[in-house]
Amino acid sequence: MRLNKYLAACGVASRRDCDELIKQGKVKVNGIVAALGMEVGDGDEIAVNGVKVSVKKNEYYILNKPKGYLSTVSDERGRKTVMDLMPEGAGRLFPVGRLDYDSEGLLILTTDGELAQHLTHPSNGIPKTYLVKIEGTATEATLNPIRSGIEIEGGYVTKKCRAHIVETHREYTKIHITLTEGKNREIRKMFAAIGREVTLLKRVKVGELTLRGLDRGQCRKLTKQEIEYLRSL
């Protein structure tokens, strides 16, 4: 088995990130600094930063992330992270993608680096649906620039996406928007580009996987069928 695949199966990180660890000389095989593309077998001893690793049964969770939590494993400033919401003994989980500090909703956490890479790699175009609340009344025509792709802060032009209004009032409008990419704070920047401020941002679906039955801050293990579904996307 390729070393990066083995490390991903150990829950170290995605294959790409494991390649970076190998390049940095942080991985040893049988006491010798590893090289990219190495093949390893059952009898080999592999260590990352001096800590032995081995393939364990992967774990998969879905979390309804609340606001006020970072989508990281730790924070040097001592702020709350999504790991504070996970059950003890859940393994070396890491978040798949990110929801920013002020956003909430569906977040997958796993020890499976290969699945994480599959779900986040841009070439796979996996749809993620968000509930967005903006100030003021809007019409379907308001969303046309966002649907067709819009230049956001930094000069990047977003990909085409699906968006439709689910509720509108004088004070606010709620919108469902489905993206197949995941740039940093992309949705907030998209609406800023049309002069609208986002007051609520919640991821509600990854593909057809939803938060059904989970209150804010709650998590559960994914079922075998859900895991296979995510792999099939």
C-alpha cells in the first residue's frame, strides 16, 4: 500500500496532507525517514513525529455545529472548537471542510482521511446546501447575479450555483443556496457583492444527507448506509 494511503487509513490526515508530512521529513518507516511514493506492508513500523501509527477502524460522525465554535481540532488562543462537542473516546477525529465561527449546521467529522479528501476535493463537485438569511426583502431576480457567478472580494469569480427564496418578509429573506465549491466565507462574500449582509448561515445538506433529528450541538455516528452514500457522491 502507498504510504500516503496508509497514513490516511490511520486517520493521520488526507492523502495530500500526508504527502506534505512526508516531504517535511516527519514520517519514518522502520526508523528511516520516508520518501514520497513509498510502499509499506503489514510488517513495517510507521511513525509520524515520533509517534507510531497503525490502521484502526475508522469513525464517522455528523454534528449540528452551533455558532461560536471553530471547525478545527484545537486553537492556540483557547477558543471553543467542535472537538469540545464530541463524545469522549471518539478517536482522532478531524472536521471535513469548515464552517466559520459565526456559521452553523451540518459538519462531518471522521478519522478517514480518504473520505475527507473525496468530500472536499473541488473536482468532485459535491453539492452542499445552506440556509441563508439576509436583511430586507429580496426577489428571485435579486439572486440572478449569484446564480450565474459573481466576482467577490479578492477578484475571484464564483461558479454557477442554485439559489431560491424560501421565505421573505419586510425585515428579512431566507434563501436556500447550493454550492459545489467551498471557498473561505464564500457565501457571505457573494451576498456582500450584491450589497446584502448575511445574518444567518447554516449548512443543511451535504448531497442528500441532512441534520434530521439533531439539535444544535448534538452529534451522532453515521450509519453504514450513510457512509457508503457519501463515498458514492
